[in-house]
Amino acid sequence: MNVRFAALIARVKTQRVLFTVLTLALGIMIGTVLTRSGVKGNSTPDAALLPLQSPQQLSNTFGQIAKQMQPAVVNIRTDSLPKQRRNTAPGNRKKGQGQGDDPYQDFFDRFFGGQGGDDNQSPFPSPRGESSLGSGVILNANGYIVTNYHVVDGADRVRVKLNDDPPGVLHDARIIGADKETDLAVIKIEPPKDRTLVAARLGDSEKMGVGDWVLAIGSPFDLEETVTAGIVSAKGRTLPNNRQFQSFIQTDAAINPGNSGGPLVNMAGEVIGINTAIFTQSYGYQGVGFAMPSNTVREVYDQLTGPDHRVSRGSIGVEFNGAPNPALARVYGVKSGVTIAVRPGLPAEKAGMQTEDVITAVNGKPVRSGDDLVNIISGVKPGTKVQVTYIRDGKEKEAAVAVMDRNKLFTEASGDDDDAVPVDSGRPKPSKLGMSVRAITPEQAERMGVPEGKGVVVQDVKPGSFAEDIQVQPGLVILKVNRQPVNSEDEFKKITSQLKSGQDVVFLARTGGRGANGGTVFLSGTLP
């Protein structure tokens, strides 16, 4: 009896195991059928496995592109007489000038072979003066080459070594045109009579995505035909160089001194960027490089090789913060758009626009950021008018604004850096914001282009304070605090004394003098 009972129990257990196995198998089969039929639960409807290349396939692709591109990539050498060196030593700078005319020039000099870059001296120094090295890429078989502005800036002589030239053979080049705003330049050599130049193709940088493979080709440290591989790390990067037209592709492909001006290439063998800058703490590669997108390169190249050999951009004479700031948006009640300051006597003011207006559209195209505004206006032919939609005190308005040539507009407005307001030696007690102010004198108001009796001058900024955090500097003229006019020390103290922790604060301020280096800015943040 016990034996029969034990056999029955064993049979039941066997059936349960078999049932469990069959159930699991059926579940797997059903899941597979549902997946293949398009039922994917919470997964993305369009999700699909990307085809993967084997290491050997990827290696072959890299090799083919490098072989295809190298004849179009050149080594550039520039020579400058000592008298042509930029006079930006600290003892030779004008008052209030800081790091020379271009605050970002030292960055280029240090890392990419600008004149005077100590880390990138040519191994073949010229007894006549300074030498530097860079890269370039041929875009036309007639000898037109694109490179960086900072590679050829201030050069007395520019020479090019082609990929298949024997050692010591250099071709004289002339500068066709340069655009400091995008750090691009076009040079030209006479094509050799014994061979045809190979030109590279410009691709569409907008089609590149983060994670796409790229190759960087150039002459780092004068090591010609160097090829490095990486990916697109980010798009739309801006650098702290006060340039409105520089929005870069970021890459981790190794870029070093001497790569500047060389191409960043996609897996179709197309140039999708011109290598321009790096971030580094060691004078060398640290995985963060920047290339000017090919779509920008194409626009600049076409204009520089045109009849005028210069880049023409439209402007309406307004200023604004480059990066979006939540505090500024909240104080001005802006959900979308760009809060502006207008320059006196220029198109926007003549059309009736005012400082603190918020531009929301141009010719019906939405404006959500400073980049949107720049891209739309700069692409308009000077001499035409645009319809600007803007908000003032909560009401929508429109203005027909004439577009001027940006270069001409700011040249006419240029002045001397010595117009900056001098800072008195006295140091009043800083406010709760970490800054002290004094009334502006009539002489200072005249130099700054500020109406007499308006604004206060920043005298001192406490290190580590809120004012320093939002980049308030001595010499600035504060015109408004949170949209309230400030015309005396007492008004400033009254307004700022009411500010509380966690509150947004926006300063409308005037910096510099009347010239192009002066301007109206918004400085904002949230009180800690």
C-alpha cells in the first residue's frame, strides 16, 4: 500500500513538472509571436536593433575614409615679423582692455598655433620672426582651402604643404578672406602643374547625431596626415568667447595643437566640421574638442570666395543675453522670447523699440532664444525690412525694422576703450548683495552714453558674493533693479533692502563706453 501511494505521488510530481515546463514553453512562444507581430508593451513603437559593424568592418571603414580624405588635407605654416605681433602684453594693454582686443585670443594662441603660441612653435623657426603651424582642407580643385582665422591672423607669409609634397616643398598662399566671428578663413594656392588637387565634400552637419562616428585629420605638433577617431559628443556647444556666431560640434576625437583648421569627417567621407578649439588643463588632448559645423562653413566659404571676399550679416542694433536665464524670464514675465536692450540711434530704436522689450517672432518665425534671433536676422540681406513681433508691458506689438550690415553698424558705433568709467579708490560698505554703488557724475554719464542723473556706478564687489556670482563688476552702471529705475544711492538701497532670500534679481546695466565695446546687459540670478 505504501509502495502504491509512493508511486502515485511520484507520478503527480512528474506531471506537475511537465505541466510547468509546457507552460513556460508556451509563454515564451506566445511572447515571441506577439513581439514579432508588433505588440511591444511599453517599448518605443519604432524601436529597432541597429546593424552593428564588426571591429574589422569598422576598421576597414576608417581606413577607406582616411585614404580618401588625406589628399585633401594640408599643412599650413605661417610666418610673422616681430612688428606684426599683437601687442597684448599686460603692460601694453589699454585701460579696461583686459586680454587685448579679443578676450579669447589667448586661448587660441595657447593651444592652436596663433602667433606667439609658446607650446606650438615650429621645429623650423624663421630668423625673421615667429612661425606657427595649422591645418586646412581643400574645398575646390582650383586651390581654395578653408582653415581657421586664428591660424592665419597677423601672418606676413602663408605657405601650404600638400599631402604628397616631398619634404621642404611649400606653396605660397594668399588670404582670400577671413571671418573672425566664426574663426574661419579661406586661402588659395596655385594648383601644381604636375597633378590635380583633390577637393573634399562638405556634408550636412544638421544630419549628424550625438554618438555618430567621426574622424579628425590634421597635423598636430607638425605630425602630418594624423588621423584620430571618436564620436560626436554634443551639438550646439557655445564657448565663453563672446562670439554670437559660434555654435560648435563637440567631439572626443583627439584634437591637439596643429589640428586647428583641419576637417572633422563623417562615415560617408564628408567634412561635417572644421576643428577649431579644445578644452584642456594640460596643453593637450583631454577628450573635449570643438568643430565649426559644415553648414556654417559652407555659408562663410561661399561669401568669402564671392566678389566682395567678406561675410555680410544683418543686424537691427539690439543686445541680449546669450544664454537663457530663468530669473530674467520670471522677472520680465517671459514664457518665450528674447529680452533685449536697444542701442541708441540704430534700427530697432528708430522703429520704436525699447530696452526691456521681448522679441517673440521675426517675419512670423518664432524666436525662443538668442540663437534663433541671430540666425534669422543675420541671414537677412542688409537694406531690407523685417517685421518684428515683441511684447512690452504684457501687450503684443509689431515694428517694421530696417536691417543694416552688422559690420558697418558696429563700426559706426565704435569708440575707444578708454571711455570706461573709472572706479574711485573709496570703498563704501557693500550691500546685502555684496556690492557697493555711488551716484554717477555728469562726466561719467557722458562717457558711458547714459542720460544725466540716471543710474549708479558699481564701486566694489565682494569676493564670493551674489553680485560676483552673476558677474557684476566695478565700473558697471546699474540702471534698473527688477525693472525699477535706480537713479541714486538711496533708491538702490531702498530697492535692494526689500529683496529676500529665494527672490529673483535682475540688473539692467551699462558696461564699457559709447563704442562697440560698450553695451547694455542683463545680469540676473536668484538670491541664496
